[in-house]
Amino acid sequence: MSNFLRLHSHKIWLDMLSARNRMSHTYNATEALMVYDRLQEYRQEMEILLAVLKTQD
């Protein structure tokens, strides 16, 4: 799995974690829309992770 975390992708994973934490403790529509706008980017990273995990024994 060490190959999974590409050098440029670590930032998006930290962004996803931060977004999740903000949405868990905040009910701000503007914040929610900002996270919503990034969902496609987050999804792409999750799909890459899923593909890597499926190749693991």
C-alpha cells in the first residue's frame, strides 16, 4: 500500500479529513457547499484507494 500515497495526493487526503471534521461540527451552508464542490476530486482519490486495496493480498 505504500505505493498508493503519491507525493501530490497527501494534501487532498488531509483536505478530506479536514472537510469531514468541519462538517461533523458545523452546520454552515457556505462551508457545506465548498465541500460539495470538491466531492468529485475526493471521489477520484477514493476510487484509486479502492483499486489499490483490491490488489492487496
